Amino acid sequence: MMMYDNYHDFEIIICDICFPKSKLETDIVISTIKNKSEFNSVVKIYKEIFPNELDEIKGEELENMPFNSSNSSFIAKVQDNIVGFIITAPIDEKTLLLAYLGVIKEFRSKGVATKLLETLIFYMKQHEYEKICCTVNKHNIKTLNYIKILGFKKLIKDKK
């Protein structure tokens, strides 16, 4: 996990996750990130959603991340336009890091993030993953509230 001053670390066992009732009002298509072009679109959307993190470690990590056609990272599309994304990376054989999750402003609070996470959980169960970890900026109150609703637990950092 990242252990940076501006971030809090969380985890959840996937069988404990509590999804809110979906509010999808439009047809959302969830698929894996298939190519470098889609990945570059995700990076562009990330920059729009989180402009203040571009100079911070997490924004730089995404910008410099090589494209990997892992089947555990997904995009949400409406009429062929990407409106949200979830990027993960394996920590070990039982744990995935939820590295990035974002939804463009017009589609927030409409169930897109929940649909992306439901797809991720389905994938995790198929591949025998048991736990998700994530790191969230402590100033991102909306995301902090959302992951608490889902049931994520904050990890206590060891002060040395």
C-alpha cells in the first residue's frame, strides 16, 4: 500500500462488500480496457476528474503506467464514450489493488462506479481473489464516504 501523508489505506474482503442500489438511468456497457487508445482515454479522463493530483504521486503513477491488457481493469461506456473506469493491479494471488476509479461528472451518483465494482467483484470471484485494497486521498470526501458505504475498513498505519 502507498502510505503517503495525504492518503488513507483501506481494504475489504469481497464477500463483505455491500453495494448500494443501482440508479442506472441509461445503458452502460462495461468492458475490459482492450488497447492503448482506450487506456490513453482513461488517463485523459483521470486528468479531468482529478486535476489537483497530477503533480502528486498517484497521478504521475497513472500517467507513467505502461498499458497492460489485464482483464481486471474495466471501462464504462455510454454510446461508445468512456464515462468511467476502474484500474487494478494484483498485490498477491488473493488480493487486488484498486488503483484508480473515476467517473466523469455528468455520470456521478448514477450507479456507474457501482456497476464497475460489481463487474470487478465478478471477475475476482472467477479468479479466486478474496480481498481488495485501495488508497484514497484524505481530501476526497465523496470517495471516502462511498467506500465506507461499501464496507471498506481503514487500515491503521504503523508509526515508526
